Amino acid sequence: MWAIVGVFVVGLGCMIGLMAVMKEEFNANIGLVIFFALLVFLLMLVVEGVFISLLLGRRSGVKETRDQGRLKEQTTKELNAAPARVLSEPVPSVTEHTTRAFEPIYVQKKAE
């Protein structure tokens, strides 16, 4: 939400600044100033549209996933064969990782 407001405020500021600089520094005619102002305004509208579509699209996606979660919870559970249980891999020893840190590191010094 802050991105939408920020782009709008900064975009308007840039547009006003662009118009002032073009008119005062470059002595551009009013048609050229209005053309660039409209170009910046259209770019700002496109960015605002993308932000709003992302905002509204995210809310509908969250609602769909919540509905799917509720449907999974409401399904009945049938009695099936118990899944085969497999023993997990043993956890590596903490000592192995600790002793590796104490292995000597050989550094070759350059002869000067």
C-alpha cells in the first residue's frame, strides 16, 4: 500500500520538477513541456495499475488457498492400511564436526 502512495507522491514531484527545469533552464515551449509531463504521468499510471493489480490479485489468491484448506479439513478419513515406517538416518556426530575445526592448516610462506 505504501508503494502505491509513494509512487504517486514522488511521481507528481518529479513531474513538477521536470516541468520547472524544462521551462526555466532549457526555455522549452509549452507544447514540449506538456508532452513530457504527460509521458511521465502515463508511466506513473501504468506503475500504479501494476501495483493495484498485484494488491487485488494477492487477496483473491489468499482466499482460494484458505478455502482449499477448509475443504481438506472437512474430508472424512478412511481406514486404510498403516503406512510402512522407515527408520530415519542417524544424525552425524557433533564431535566429527568439532574436530575438523582443529585440524592444522599448513600455510606455505613465500621466500623473499
